[in-house]
Amino acid sequence: TVEAVNEAIATASATSSPLILALDTPGGTLDATFKIIASIERSRVPVIGYVTPAGATAWSAGTFILMSTHIAAMAPLTVIGSAQPVTIGPAGGPTAVTDSKTINALTEFITIRAEAHERNVTAARAFITENLNLKADEAKAFGVVEYVANDTRELLTLINGLTVEAGGQPYRLTT
């Protein structure tokens, strides 16, 4: 997945086109999550996170990634949240990570991304500390995502003319 995201960002950058990153995931490893977020943050073109299609989730790692995108959107009937980390033990079952060092570090990590994109910091913290989950309309009402769109075409219409910063430079979206 990390390689696919890197290739997609490279292709988008080569044509100076924004990238829509469709998210539908129960989560993933922290290492891969951090690498994907680093690629998004280094991108010279906007990366638009979009939880889609209806019924999709961006749990755990997906929530971290969505909070790191330049623009965050969700389709109706989608969910984000439940970002407390877990470990997979020898028996294969997940165990919640509860040590304060890890929880505090990850909470600050997601909080910084929320602040950078003017998103709800309280909700960002609660995704980890309380395993908060939000439906698309709740996420928009709480300032966690900027847009709720039924499909990609509607999302492109909603963001047309918007200016965001990517790679330290303003980027005007002409969709």
C-alpha cells in the first residue's frame, strides 16, 4: 500500500494534478501509516482523502491518514474512528495498547495533523483515547472533515476553486 500511494503521488506530481485517495480500511500497521502520512505531507500536489463508497470505513490507520490529507471528505454512510492502537499476539487476537507513552505520542501526532488542517482537535484526540467513531454527517458537523459527497463527481464540484497549501505553496484546485 505504501508503494501504491507513493506511485500515485509521484504520478499526480508529474502532471501537477491533485490526487484523490479513496479510503476503505479497517486499519494497518503504524509503520506503514507513518510512511503514507510522510508521503502526503511531502506531496507538492493536494492529496484529498475520501472515505468511499457508502458503507466504507477509515478506522484506525485510515483515520490517521484521513486527518493528514489536505482535504478530508466522506461519502454518506461511511465511518471514521477507533484509532487506539492494538498489537497482534501469538494467538492472533488483537490486544489494545494502553501504555501512556504510546497513547500520548499517537494522540499528539494526530492532534498536530488536525491543527495543521484546522480540524477538530478534541475529536482527533478522542479517536485514540476513547475510540470515537463518527458517521460522515457527524464528522462534518464536528469539523473533522470538510466535505460529505455522494460520489467523486460531486466531491470534485464541491472543491472546485478551493486553494490549499501543498508542498509549502498555494495550490488552486480547478476540477
